[in-house]
Amino acid sequence: MDYNKVVLAYSGGLDTSVILRWLIDKGYDVIAYIADVGQHDDFDQIAEKARACGASKVYVSDLKEEFLTDYVYEAIAANAVYENVYLLGTAVARPIIAKEHVRIAREEGAGVLCHGATGKGNDQARFELAYMTLMPEAEILSPWKDPEWLAEFKGRKDMIAYAEKCEIPIPVSLRKPFSIDENLLHTSYEAGVLEDPGRPYDKDMFKKGTHPFDAPDEPDLIRIHFKGGAPVKVEDIEAGTSVEGPLALFDHLNELGLKHGVGIVDMVENRLMGMKSRGVYVTPGGTILFNAHRDLESLTLDKEVQHYKEWMSIEIGRLIYNGLWFSPEFDFLMQSVRHSQKAVNGHVDLAIYKGAAHVIGRHSDSSRYDNGIASMDEHGGYDQTDAKGFIRIFGLRLKAGSKK
């Protein structure tokens, strides 16, 4: 293994372009790795920029379908959520990016893994915990925690000056309105003007899509089919058309969600590093799928299994957020989730309208719903007199406690 050879996770922005050249100046052989998880970038242009900065080799890895089937759909099967509202769009993408990073390093015989995440954010932990698990023998380079780097680069002015000196082709302004991270699942907006939590976001900041205030006045009615907890087909109920296949299906849901302004969350979250930060997240297709999947589970899961999953969804969301996708505890919990999904088959009908994905109906051949028992219009084999003894025993402790 060559510890003079570095594989750098490269985005083409100012930070990673300066890092690439800085590593070369320190004597490293640098291989640039670009992960395609659905961001709308010109990857040929980014690869050419990496070569212009001095990369000895460039990898562009198309991870989109694996990202959906093995990461996004797994998170949705778990109903994973962080702090009640965040569907983890950035956090879910980091494990697959790190896994491919390690694969390339092993293929190239490189002993050093490098990323450009800052020392204040969550991504540094997400990447490094994955590296430690998947390639424990590797050395990890994190410039934003390196004293030599920090002494040379106090901020963006120093980086721009370095880029100009080294003729790095980076068009950049000194002041960005906010920072954007994009993948198939979501687009996030952070930092810059958004760092004032009391300042409303400008709806014109969104790269694409419609704000709910400007969304169409008529809903789109769709039916999502699930098998084993995973989406397999989306139908347009009125047009009678359908879409199948992971990428085509998710792209279609994203288009619908963006059209109607679905999945916008403005939140102040608790970062792993202990500080609070404000972010605006747009998760259109993921929000539609999340709502549909959770509703189908209400029809198909055993009551206690469903209630356990409510707790597990919070815990799994916390593990994903904290960068512990490859941890033993995450694997332990996900084994239970996967087992629970065997019964999650059927379809859910939704009305996509004005920023929301409203469930309007559901059906499953493995439904646990018994209309005869639940009906208020017939006994259905249910003896209501049994409830008298049940309630007496269930409330025994309350009665005993009231005597004190």
C-alpha cells in the first residue's frame, strides 16, 4: 500500500481544488474521485478541472441507482427521520460516497483517503467513521483539521489568492449567499444569509421547482405500488400511465414533488459536533415515498411491531445523521426493519397538492384491517362484553394508586 498516494473526494469547487493542488505541493500523488449521486453537474468539466489542477488520475463513479436501492430505499423502509422532520438527504448519501472512495483506494493501492469537509460540520464524521470501518489501515487526511493547512488558509480570501497564484480555474465570489448540496434525494441550503435563524428564506433561492404558494391549483393523483417495503411502480390515476424502475420512478416522483412544492423543511438542527445550525431542505420525491410507505405499514404491520418501528425510526435516523451507517448497531436494527418489510406489499393513493402529499387510500392483500371487527354497524365476531373485564384489569393500577 502506497502512503504517498492519496485518493481525494473531489467536487470541483474552490475547497477541493485548492486541497488537490496543496497535496501535490506537499509531494503526494493525488487521484481525484468524483461521486455522481444525482447532482446536476457537468462531470466531464469537473474531471477536466481536476486534471488541470494536477490530478494523476480521475474517477467519475455513477452511484445513482445503488444510492437509491441500497441507501434511500433502506432509509425509507426504516421511516428514518432526524429531529422529527429531516429526511436525511445529505447524511444518507455519505456512506455510499465513502464506500466507493475506499473501493478506488484499494484498486489503486493508495494508503491515504482525503476529504474536504470542514471541522465544524457533520460530514467529516460521516466520511471518517466510514473509512475507519471499511479501511481501518488507511491514513485519513482532513485538511480543515490540519494545523499546517489552517495556518496557511484563514478563510476564502487566502484560498482564492492561492488559486490565482497556482492558476487553478475556479470562478468564485468572496461572498456566497448560501451553500448548496444536491443529490437525488434532496437539495440542501445552508450557511451565508441563512445563518440568521430569524430571517425568512427567499423562495427564489431554490435551484428548481415551485414554492407551495405558487403551486398548481389542481392536484396530481398517483398510486404507488410497494413490494417488500420498496416502491416498484408509480401510476398516474387519471392518465392511466405508469413508471417503473428505481431511477425512472424516483425521477418521476421528484418531478411531481417539485411541481407542487412538496418536501420543503426549514429547521434549526442539532449537529453531531454540538452546535445548532439552520438549514433549508427540499426533499420532493422522498417526502412522497415516506408518507406513502408509512401509511401502508399502518395497514400491514402488527400493532406492536409498528410501535417498535416508531421508536426505531428515530434511533436509526440518529445513527444515519451521526455517520454510523456501517456500525454494528445500525446493522442490528436494520435486520429487524428488513424482516418487518416482508408484509409491506400493496399500493397507496395520494393527492400531490400545494406542498403536501396527502394519502387518500390504500390497499394490501396482506392487510391486517378487519372491517367486520372495526365496523360500528355490526358485531363482526367481537364480543363487546369482553371489554369490561379487560378495562378493569388494565386500569387496576390506576385505581390502586388513587387510594393513596
